[in-house]
Amino acid sequence: MTSPLTHTGGCQCGAVRFRMEGQPKDVSVCHCRMCQKAFGAYYAPLVAVGEAQVTFTRGAPKRFASSNFVKRGFCGDCGTPLSYEAPDGLSLAAGAFDDPSQLPPTIQFGVECKLAFVDAISTLPERATLDDLQDAPFLTEVVSYQHPDRDTEQWPEAKS
């Protein structure tokens, strides 16, 4: 069991795992165009680690210099975005944590690039995954190869 100030996470395939110990500086959503591209999304949820200690416990991210100041870390095997590294500190992708619900955002950055429809997303109609069986019947047979949301001694895990 981890303490409230210890958070673990990693990439989708399990090749890279990390642990953050301590209180993060902040948790944000960044709407800047660079973050949109880096995450392939409308915005990037980021945990600024501040004084917290980060340890990569399995593997390490590959890095891409997205500007003269910023490097973006990602898994070289599956492509999961993992980090934002700049002169003002390290941030980790909030969605890469094992329990991102424990790290809700408290501020938005880069709002000059915020897409107008983002604030209305919560008003869109909602459907659970298995409500889509008529259009996607394969969903009942999906077997996830994704790393579980917890640390493992090895990955893939040994077969019993």
C-alpha cells in the first residue's frame, strides 16, 4: 500500500514505470498547442512535481526536444506521453498515474489556445463502453494487453 504522498504510474505497455514521493507543486491542464500535439489531445493534464521526488522504477522515457527549452518524455515502445521537462521543473502526465483520480487539476495554463468546445464536453450525451455493442460487437471479447494500474515485479507477468 502506498502513502497518500506516494503515487505510482507508467506507460501503457509497462516498459516505463515511475514513483513520485511527496506533494506535487500543482496539477494543471495545459491548452497550449505544443501540449495538444504532444498528447494528441485537446489539452494535456500535467502534475508539476515541484519538490516531490520522482524515481523511474522500470525503464526510462525517450525524449523529444519540442522547443529550445522543453523536452517531452514518452515511452519508446508504446508512445505513451510521460513527461514535460523545462527549466521551471518536471511535470508528469496525470493520466499516466495509476490512480489519476487522486490528482485532480487545480489550474489551467495556455488558455489562449483553448479550443472553444472544451468547456462543453461535460454536456455531451454519455454512453458506457458496452452500450456500443451494436456498432462494435468486438467489445465483449476485448483482452487488454495494457499494463495494470499497479507496480509489478516484471512485465509481462509470469504465467501461473
